[in-house]
Amino acid sequence: MLPLCSSSTSMAKPSLTLPTNSFSTLPHLPSFQNTSPLPSTPFNSQFLGLKLSHSSISKTPSSLPSTSSFKRVSIFAKVTKGTKPPPFTLKDQDGKTVSLDKFKGKPLVLYFYPADETPGCTKQACAFRDSYEKFKKAGAQVVGISGDDSASHKAFATKYRLPFTLLSDQGNKVRKEWGVPGDFFGSLPGRETYVIDKNGVVQLVYNNQFQPEKHIDETLKLLQSL
């Protein structure tokens, strides 16, 4: 059995004596200093659509934005319950000009979606299609808006037999005017649904990017209570 370490101070401690000039005989070590800056050429990252660069990474903490500045740039919806949304005039899937005023006099379900033919947007559009008779029974009209052009909307509506209007908001001008918030730090257009009553006043604002079917459930629930 190995002996246990002892804390006794009775053991003799060896002493080491160095010559007084021993440190002066040590060789001179070269100084290593990296004077070349990191390259400033930006590189792209696919993580959440963010673009990073060497120069942004090398910033000192004092040069980074404060927490308060992040709050200032946060996106908040401008169109809220009880307000009247800004007017617009856009082209539908047939290339015809459509204004928001056209839908006055009946409840309107207007939903913004990211893009045609994406899985979530296709599921949402087909869910509106499958419940379209329920919306008609509630006296409501359904309109979808995305940044795709009229030709893309036409192909999308034809392929999935969509019985409602799709409007082309190229450049996302209306989306910005309505203040529709984006997802993933604004890199992905948001999915937001508005229920507007016959007087043009918003009665519901519903946002859910990852459960597109819930937009139909929530809007029907409200329409049936009006």
C-alpha cells in the first residue's frame, strides 16, 4: 500500500541556490507581435440570413450598439386593433388594379404571407381555400398579399385552385406601410392576418409564422362573433 501524503513539516526541504548572474545569461527571446490587421473583406453567413465581416467581429465592446439602440430599431406593427389601415392600390393575379376601398361594406380577411409555393404559405392558402365557404357564409372576403408578381400569383392560384384574390406587393411597400413585423431579425417576411370590419376598422391582428392553419381558426372565430 502506498503511503498517504503527509502534511507534516518535519521532513527536510531541499534548498536550491542559483548563481546571482544566472538570469543575465538567458538568451534574448524574440518579440512576437502581429501587426497585420484582419482582412476587411466581408464573408457571408447563412445563419438566420445575417451577414458578418471580420471588421464587425473585431469591433471593441465600446463601439457596439447599446441595448437601448436595439430597442429603438425593433419592428412594431403600425396597424393595430381599432385603427383604420393605410389605403393601397395593387395588381391582382390577373393583372387588374385593386384598391383597399373596393372591399368596404363587408368584413375582410387580409393576410400577408412570405411567398408563393413555400410549404407554410401553400398550407395556409389551401386552408383558406378549404374553409372558403365558411368565410362566405360569414359574409367575409379573403385576400392574400405577398411580394411575388402577378404571374407568380396566377400560377399559384391556378395550381391550388384558390378562389380568392392574391395581390402583388412588389418591393413590400404596403407591408412596410402597415408595419407588418418580420421574423428572424427581419430576414424573413412575417405572416400576419387582419380582420377588418365592414366600416374599415381592424378588429383582429394575428401573427403566427409557424402555424399557418391557426390564422384560419382565429379569423373564423372572430367573424362568427361579429
